[in-house]
Amino acid sequence: MDYIQQFVALVDGVKLTLLIALILCNFITGIAVSIKTKTFNLKGMGDFLVTRIMPYIVGYFGVGLLALIESSWAWAVTAVWAVILATLVGALLQNLRELGISLPGSLGGGNNFD
């Protein structure tokens, strides 16, 4: 039982809540984009969940399990969380742009490196 509590302490809390919230936001905005572009289909929803969402969840929990086995890897949980978070925020911003919502260039919509 002690291992389960340690695992939950590594991967649960604000990190997991934020990941789930961003996944749901991406899912909902992705559906909205597909309806807007008239490309919506139920199979696409299933494919999205399996090919886009499951790797995030499996990767995050997998690193959590690795950190449970080898405590020197505890930092990797936060690192993987940050990478997944950045990816999900980027996808959400892209969905919002595809819905026609104007976003500032500083949010990745413009070329700020010129």
C-alpha cells in the first residue's frame, strides 16, 4: 500500500488536474474545429483519444512509475509534465485559431523571432 501512496503523491494533485483539464479543453475545441470544418466523425474521436491522448497519459504515468522504482528520477515527472503541458497548450491555441479566435502573436500566433 505504501507504493501506491507514493505513486499517487508523485503524479496526482495540481499536475494531474491541469493535464486532465487541458486534455478536455483540447478534446472539446477539437470537436468544435471538426464540426466547423465539416470533418467530424466518431471514428476520428476514437483515433484522437488513442493516438494523441493515450501517449500523454501512458508516458506521464510511466515516468511516475519509474520515479517510484528509482527515486532519483522524481525530477522527470515534472519534466514530462511540463513538456506535455506545453504541447497541450500549443494544440489548444491552434484549435482556437482554427475556430477563428484572434490571439496575440506572443501566444505563438506570430513570428516573434524576426
